[in-house]
Amino acid sequence: MSLLTCENVSLGYEGKTVVENLNFTVESGDYLCILGENGSGKSTLMKTLLGLKTPMSGAITLGDGLKHNEIGYLPQQTIVQRDFPASVKEIVLSGFLNHSGLRPFYNKEEKQLAKDNMKRLGIYDLRKSCYRDLSGGQQQRVLLARALCATTKMLLLDEPVAGLDPKVTIEMYELISSINKGNSSENKEPITIIMVSHDVQAALNYATKILHVSDTPEFFESKEAYLDSKIGKQFTNV
Amino acid sequence: MSDIIATLMEYMEFPFVRRAIIVGVLIAFCSSLLGVTLVLKRFSFIGDGLSHVAFAAMCIAMVLQFTNNMLLILPITVIAAILMLKTGQNARINGDAAVAMMSVGSLAIGYLLLNVFSTSSNISGDVCSTLFGATSILTLTDMDVTICIVMSIVVLVFYVFFYHKIFAVTFDENFAKATGIRAGVYNMSMAVIIAVIIVLAMNLVGSLLISALVIFPALSAMRIFKNFKSVVICSAAFSVICAVLGLLISLLQGTPVGSTIVAVDIVGFMLFSGIGTIMGVNRA
């Protein structure tokens, strides 16, 4: 069974349909990139996949024992966060809240995992630093580490490189790609990635599947198929 | 110096002074805890707006000659808190303008009602003491003290038990929601608690000055500390120390309680800003 199946889903807000007839599946280990123009409904789709919105029609089913609170999420930065007095460690740990239920404190296991995730993303030395003093790329790593604490199966990334400079952007993409592939020697399982992006080039470099959201959404099992399609040609040649 | 201490000791003999200090400390403590979240979530204007609504409710209670004001003021303020939170989140209505409207509106209506229907012979005195707290802090009853203690315990337990969730909701509501934390419930509980604290604090500093108790400790702590836990702890300590200092000064000098506490808060804030700047220079 697929990790996530979208069947005839229509999305919209306030009674207005934005996207219709969305059909796609995500298998375990996939790297799906969701492309589309501004206002095409990418963010609405993201929110629906996270369970924050219900689709207007159609069904989104999670499979393979995946639950809604087991999806890690990397949201776009908000204004509130820019001058927020929080240490890196505090933020990363907050990723565990999805399965802590009513327990008011973090346990040892969670603290260890948070440490591992910080080391993995190269921010362990910054753990006591204040979030607002970090560079844009470092901040994204912190939020990514938090998302990793929330999941072992699937990550949803909303424009993960928005506002980053080209060098840091590439580092970020490499990091995401390594998370997707996993690392058997360090006992890291591959994690399925769903990424919303403007960046066609990155999608072609890293993704295994592409979903193009527009008036008539199209789903491609491989990037070669996307490159061959009419919409893909239009989009990659701009 | 020993004179001052002797005088203070003498004052402490009076039960009403002890009550005032207990209530002052508790209210300062609770308001500063919630203040951190309110300031960080850009909700500090809600505290200000609510205090004006509480003023209007107080005026209505006076006009209707309620024996127990709380029964009317508390529900009205809680409802206003929930309404303000909702409009604050609604992108279509301009949230801050709506709150400003409610806030000024209730101030005007409250004063108008009091003037037209009042049975009291000293309207301006009543208004002044509701707005600026005046001496009512020294006329607290044992009942008021008990309410304050119970309320503070509730706030403290809520805060400690849900500390990490409050952090998550404050830092990143979308992430919190996406990972299954019911952010709406937390926001709502915060709004209700802040409404209750504001109503209680009206006795202490009066409705115009309440926001100072909410805002100053959090902002001061944020000048120096760089992680959430230290900011929360520091702001609680800051608030309690300023409240005690302010109360003592006002006892000794006979100044109005509310404005003295706020004045001490301002001095504290400037001190912390200075320290923060120096520390920042050293770090850079």
C-alpha cells in the first residue's frame, strides 16, 4: 500500500475551488516535488496533506501505518520567529510534542534523539545559541531538525530554500537529499520527502516524482516524463 | 536606612498592608508569565484593549449597583477576550483596528454611562480610582486574597504543565497545529486567563496601567536573555521585584500604588536595556 494516496481531490477556500481532480500517490522513499505558479493551490494542498484543512471533495488516505501526527513539517518562517528569544535546543525539542500527549516534560530518549538530529544537521555546536542570532541557512536547519524529531517516515517541506543565498541553497538541498536517502551505517531509515517549491531546476536535480499543480493538475512518475510533457516543456524553458 | 526599615516593619503590622503585598506579588507574577507569550505572539494590544473593556464593565456594575462587581465584570471581560482573539486571527477584518475600536469604544461608553446614570456623589473620584487603581489595593478583603491565591495556583499549574506546548504554540502555531497540538484551545485558555488576571489586577494598578504589568517584564527580560526558559523566569522575577519595590515606595512616600509600580517597571526596563546593550557590544 502507498504511504499517501490522493484520489479525485478538489481544494479551495471559502467555497471557491482552486484545484480539481488531484490524483497522485506517494510511496515510501519517494522524493515528490510539488511545482506550480503562485496562487495555484500549492500551499492549500500542503495544509490539506497535513490535516489542517479538509478537501472539498475526494479523499486523501494515509497508508503503511502512517498517522497524521507522524508527519514532520518544515513551514515557512513567520514574522513572530524573527526576534524570538529561544535557544536552538528548545526549538528542536519541541518537535517531539506531537507524541508526548499530556506528559509535560521531555524524556531521556527524546533528548538523545534531538541531540542526534542536531549533530546530523551540523547545528549541535549552536544548541545554546539564540534562534534570532542565526543566519537564514542555520535557522532553516534548526527547523529541519525539529521536523526530523517529529517524524521517522515523512517530511513535508514548504519552500525550504526561500530567502537563502545560492551556496546555502545547494547545501540545504544536499541535506534534504541525504535525509531522503537515509544512511544505513548510521542506522537512519530513508525518509519520504514532499517538497513544495518554485525551483524547477532543483526539482529536476533531486526529485523522483513531480506533481504540477495548475487548473489541470498533472502527476508524473518520473522527471523524464515531466520533461517530455507539454507543461514540463513550458515550465522548464522559461 | 534603619529608619526606613523600622517604618516598614511598623506598616507590616497592619493586615491590610500584608494583604496588599501578597496580592501585588501574585498578580505581578501571573501577569508576567502570560505577558511573555502575549508579547511574543504580538498580542500585547489585547491586554490593553481588555483592560478598557473591564473598565466599561465596572461602570455598568456601578450603575446597576451590583453588590459584587466581579460577577458582571469577569464574564464580560472573558467574552471580550475571546472576541478579540478571534478578530485578531481573522485576516479579512483588520484585527488591530477592531481591537482599538472596542477598546476606545468601551472607555467612552463606560464614562458616559457613569455620568448619566451614576448614583455616586463623587463621579470623578470613582473614575479616577478605576482607571489608576488609587487606594483600593489597601482595602482588600480576605476573600480577595483567597481568590488571588487560587487564581495564581491555577495559572502556575497551567503554565508548568503545558509549558512546552505553550512554547510550541507561541513559537510556531502552524507547526504546532500540523503536529496535532490543538493550538486554538491553548490560545483560548490564554485569553480567558489573561482576562481573569486583568480583572483581578484592576484593584492593584487600575485598568489604564494593567498592560504595563503584562508588557514591561517580558520586554525587559528579552533585552538580556536569549532562550525562552530564562526569559520566562527572569520576567517573573523582574515583575515580582518591581511590584514589591513599587508597593513599598508608595507606602513610604504616599504615592499612588499603580503608577509607582509602573514607574519602577520603567526604570527596570531602562536598566535591562542598558545591560543588554553593553552585553551585545561585548559579544560582537
